[in-house]
Amino acid sequence: MPNSQRSIPRVLIADDQADVIEALRLLLKGEGFQIETASSPDQILTSVESRDFDVALIDLNYTRDTTSGQEGLDLLTRMQVADYTLPVIVMTAWGSVDLAVEAMRRGARDFVQKPWENERLLSILWTQAELGKALRKGQRLEAENQLLRNQTGVELIAESPSMRPVLQIIARVGPSDANVLITGENGVGKGVISQVLHSISHRASKPLVTVNAGGLSEGVFESELFGHIKGAFTDAKTDRVGRFELADEGTLFLDEIANISLPQQAKLLRVLETGEFERVGSSKTRKVNVRIISATNADLSAEVAAGRFRQDLLFRLNTVEIRLPALRDRKEDIAPLARHFLKQHSDRYRKLVTTFDGAAMQSLTDHPWPGNVRELDHSIERAVLMAQGTIVKASDLGLYQSSENSTRLDDMSLEEVECHLIKKTLARFDGNVSKAAEALGLSRSALYRRLEKFGL
């Protein structure tokens, strides 16, 4: 195919010898390639994790007087984790059949021995770049089709304009191995998004393991995430497999990531960087291949600035960020979500409740929903239980939003008053739990317990 008919590939060239990089740069520049260079494994990984390439051409040796190719083989494995769709071609002056076979086994698409033949090298680069683009395009289209056909196995209701950018990001990054940070207020559906991301990835047949990271105390954090061996501590009666091992080859969803302590962050960072850990009480190092999806309602950049969250950990978690809008900013989704929850809870409680009257739907639309989708879910569950017939009425929802209802505290139970006050405070601070807790005179953990209790 003539070069003029081809899209211009972006190529990453990596070698520890400047003259090799220069020779390759001149050769590929003449063919119209976009070129970026690296001279060490760390530089290569940083480039692959931060930018998209159509093909990578990498050396297998980076340490002086090293000819085994082990550095390059280990790098190949790490590059596969970072972006398994990236075609990688390896080259070495110390080529052998065994090394070529091992490189291909670890994911290389082809093997070139130095000194290379220009025509063969160019042919390989063009072919692999085009194959890589086709693979990525096919995966992206399949992900989009799965979302449109709702074949993810997860009910994702997103008809509002504010959710369209979210769907586009999900379709683009879902099939990859990129770590994803999901942000947004409590109750916006971060857990549902993690399920969708997992379901359209190549890891979909493997486990999705969820951990409420913020709810783990210092004493159980390591045991929960990394496991322990029998006798590691007083209550360790048997060996236990941790969440990282359970999620091997699959996805680990770390919810409330902002709430883990600095010592816990350091332990987590090591695993994210190397994939290695030890069970509590054991000196045996284990290795896993896990994709990390994390979620928080906090501003992690502000937490980093305040010294409460490690910047290097944020970089590892935040390859791609998905910001979920609050329910009040996606009003078009309130009615379909309400109908979805109505059917779900009607089936669960075996009650024939089929629709909402006009006042009930208006009440749902007008409510500010400080607890977002989770609050809506619990309100519909309550309505199904309270409904006297097949139609949900406004009074069944228990939404104290009008001035008349808001001031009639004598009609509410103590729990309803507490719930109402928490809702109003959250709404006043736009869902910020830390500020709401401070205004209410509660600790963050105490407010979280009440949010869970009231389904907010």
C-alpha cells in the first residue's frame, strides 16, 4: 500500500544505545512515522501508560554488558499489563531461537535481530501498526455495541446528556487493562460502573472482587488484601487467601480509596508497582496480575496537597478518571431509574405495584436527591412496601421536601428527623461528606454509618 494511503503510525523506539536510536529515527522519519524514544524500561512504561502508540520497537537489553535479554522479557510482561493491545516488536544483537520463542510467548508480535534489514523492519512495523489499530477499533466497537445492546450483564441506565461522556470513556477504556479511578458523590453508582468496565474487558470471565478499602482497620488491612498463613496472629486458625489473589487475572475494585491511611497506602503502592506481596506471617513472595478500579467521593488532588494521600499512589490509580454526575444533574434518568427500581423491588417482595401516579413522579423529579441513585433506590423500595394498591403515591415515597412537610417535625419519627437533617446537610454541601460531618458535629466514620443505615 502506498504510504500516502496509510494513516501515520505513532512508534515508540527503545534502546540504551544512542546511535541505534538515531539510526532508527532517521529510517522511520523518512517513512513518515511519528516517533518517540526511550532508553530505559522505566521510560518505556511511563510512555506506554501516559500515551497511545500504534507499535513499539524495543531492545531486550538495557544494562551494560548484559546479553541475556531478561530485562526485555520482564519489560514485555509489564507492557502487556499496561496495554495488551499494543503490538511490540523486540530486537537484540544477541538473538537466538530460544530467546525469540520466549519473547513471542510473553506477547511480542515479531522479533528482529541486529543489524536489521531495513525493508523487513519497515514491513513488520507497518503490518503490526495496522493490525494493532484494527484490533483496538474492533474492541472499541464491540464495547460500544455491548453498552448499546445492554449485553454487559449490568443494568446501566444513562439516557441524560450528562452521561454521554461517561459512556464514551467506558467504551474506550473498558476493554483495556488501564487502571480507572471513578469519582463522584456518594450513591451516584460508582460500583455499577466498575461492573460495566469489568464486563466489557478481556478479564470478564475472571473474578471482579470488591473491597470497601475505607472500612478496613489497620489491624485487618494486610490480612484482608494480601491474606495470611496459619498462626500469623492469634485468630489465624487457617491459611487465608487475600483479595489480590482472589482477583488474579481479574479485576479488583477498591471502594472509598481516599479513606485508607498513609501506612496502608504505602503497602498498596508496592503491590500496584510490582504485582508482588507476601501473606501476613509468610516470607514467600507471591505475584498477581490484577486490574485496579478504584472509587472515591473525595477530591484526591486536594488530599495530596494536604498530605493525606500519596501522589505516587494517585498516579498509579488514576490512569483514566471517570467523573460521575450527581443525580440532580441527570434528571432525564430519574424516571427510567425509578421504573427500573419499581420492577426490581416489586419482584423481590412479590407485590403487584406497577406504576407511579402523577404526584409521585413529580415528587421524584423535584427532589434534590442528596443521596443520589442509592437514595432513589431505597425510596422506591420503601414505596413498594408502603403502597396499598398497584400505584405508588407521593406519600408512599416518604420524601420530606416541601416547606410544609419540612417543618412538621412532630409528624416524623426520631429516625426520620435524623435522616431528613442529614439529607439537607449533604445537599447544602453538594454531597461533600467531610463538610457535612463537620457541620453535623460527627466524625466522617460516624456519618458514613448513618448514611449506610438510611441508604443514602
